[in-house]
Amino acid sequence: MTFRLFVRQCKTMSRTWHGIETRASVIHVWDMHRPQDVS
């Protein structure tokens, strides 16, 4: 594997992880601010 390909793969993985973390944090914030009586 060339270094350039390795860097590109790392960027793709970090972007994917960032998307997952963002989605998780949005869900977490929504759960905290959601009314408790909503199931």
C-alpha cells in the first residue's frame, strides 16, 4: 500500500467516524431535551 493511498483511507475512516459521532451526539441531545412522557 502506498503512503498516499494510506492517507486517503485514513481521511475516509475519520470522516465516517465523525459522522457516526455527530449522529450519536444529536440523538443524545434529543433524548436529553425530549419530554419524559414521550415513550
